[in-house]
Amino acid sequence: MKILAIDTSSKICGVTIVENEKVLIKLINDDEKTHSVKLMPMIDKAFKDTNLSLDDISLLACCIGPGSFTGVRIGIATIKAFSDVKNIPVVGITSLESLAYNVKQISKPTSLICSLIDAKNENVYCGLYNFSNNFNYANIFAENIDITISKISNIINEKQFTDIIFVGDGSKIYKEKLENSFKNSIFATENYDVQNIISIANIAFNKYNNGEYGNSSSLSPIYLKKSQAEREFEEKIKILPMTNEDIDFLSTNLNSDFDDFWNINNLKNDFSNLNSTYLIARVKNEIVGFAGFLKICDEANIMNIVTKKNKRNLGIGSKLLENLILYAKNQNCKSITLEVNEHNNIAIHLYEKYNFKRIGLRKKYYNNTDDAILMAR
């Protein structure tokens, strides 16, 4: 398999073509102000020097951030165009994943790798990873460094990692704080602190083999810091237990305002089940989403997470999922499971963000055509 990978998310513009983890060519330009000008000539040179063309490429990959707003969009737009023209599958790699992969060789099965990128004003972008089972995505977030340290401590205690490897410019800026907080800490040398275009290609290869790829529509930039308007909207979202009045409202508005995939009679039956927990998301007097799970023994199975059509991508789904996890824990559930359509990349990314892992597949589960991915945490 030949992979074309590009990275325009930082001051370094990188292009590589890799065949089954063997590097055929690697090109680098370190003038961040010329990415839009230099990228296409670099790709053209890569093809000419390897006697290849876009027709020879089986997979496309690019860094999706966090990073330079303009740079990230240049890379994504380029890969989307190639994918649409030639119908080539794509994989998006975060800059935090790339940094973690840089130190894969010095990690152990019991190591937690922490990628930290400085986000200014004592904030960092943080990614947490472990390589005990190929390449496991754990969690990414953007927070104040003190909050970040607290979150890392909780994960270390929960998962019982023996050491933590820090990589990225944020780990150097806050090294003293990190050393004081984590006794078994290792700091990668500075040559690992730069995103590596080869790492991006290799991660893409691994993800493809795990079935984690999609078409051009699955590729979107990651901006961990939300806009002020988004943050203000999220603060207005209230998560409440669903009531009979809410069900009555959804009976007349479900298909038009939410999704025609859900059957109101099935929803009523699930809601009335004594082992079900259903929540709604409300902004002022408007229902903007709902979600629920069914408890079976000590397992919670998420039945649905639905947001209003005109209120999607505003954090409602995340709020509902966070509360479902909290309610499940309060009911002493030891695991949480769900099914998701193999093509619903936005939902898959959301679940992976909350540490759900792929555990199986149900063939032709949706309308006897699309497969369902089984996930659990």
C-alpha cells in the first residue's frame, strides 16, 4: 500500500510517500508563511522523483490539528480534493498523535505518553496515549496546565501506568511543574518535539489496518479551544431527566426536528422500561437533544444520542454523553457499550474522545446495508 501524507499544521510543511512503512521520499520546508505556495510543488516533486502519480496512491493522510488555523485548512483542503477526484480513502491524524508516535520506541506497555503543545496563557493542548495494544487513542483536550496535571493524575491512578513520557514544547515550558507532580516522569529530547511527517504516514497505515478511515467528508479540523460563542452556548445547555411531557413533545417533533431514523413507539417503550435512563438537553425552554441507556446486569448499553438538526456540532452530544457516563457510574455499571454506524465518523470520533474502544462488528446491522461498530469503555 502506498500512502501520500502531508502536514501543514505547523511551521514545517512536510510531504512523504510511504509504501508499507518504507519511506519512498520525504520532503520538508520550514517556512510556514509559504505553505499555500510550496505544498503543491512539493507534492508534484514527490511524484516525479518516485515515478508515481495519484493513481498509485491507496491512502491519503494529513494532520488535522491542533495547529495553525490556516495551515491545517490548507492541508485538509488539499487531501479532500485528491480524495474526491480519485475516490481514495483518507485518514486524519492529530498533531498530538504524531508527537506521541515519535517516542513509541522508548515507551513500554505500561507507559503513558503525554503530548503537550503550548496554547499560551498557561494553557496546553494535551493528548494521552499508550501503545500496549498497537496504537491506542486515549484522550485529547485543551486546559490550563494545573487542570491538565490533575486530569493526567486521575488517568494514571485509574489505569496504573508505571511511568509517563512527556513530549512536545509544552512539556519543556512546564517541566518543573510536571516533575514536581509526577515522580516517574521521562522527558523526551527536543528532537522528538517536532511533528514528524513519517510518523503521520505510519499512524495512518496502522489506522487503515484497524478499519479507521473514511472518505473526504470524514476529514475535519480539530480546534480544541472553542469559540466564545460556542462556550457561551454550552453553558446554557441543561441536562435533565426525561419526563412524560418531554416524550409527548418528541412524539410530534421527532422526525421533523431531530431524525427520522428513530421510531417514536420504540422510544416510548425504551423510556418506560424500569431499567432505562433517559436524559434531555434543554436550552431555556427548547429541547435540543436526548439520550438514553438500558442497564443490563452491570452493563449500560447506550440506546441513542440525538441532537436537534439545527443545533448540531455545538457540544450537545458531548454533554449528553458525559452525563450518560456519570449516570451509569452512579448505577454501579462496570462497562458501557454502544453500536455506531461504520460511516458515522463524527459519532465515532466523539466516542473515541471519551475512551470508547472498538470491540466488534455487526454486519449489515443498519437497514441490512451498513455495518455497526461495537464500542465499549
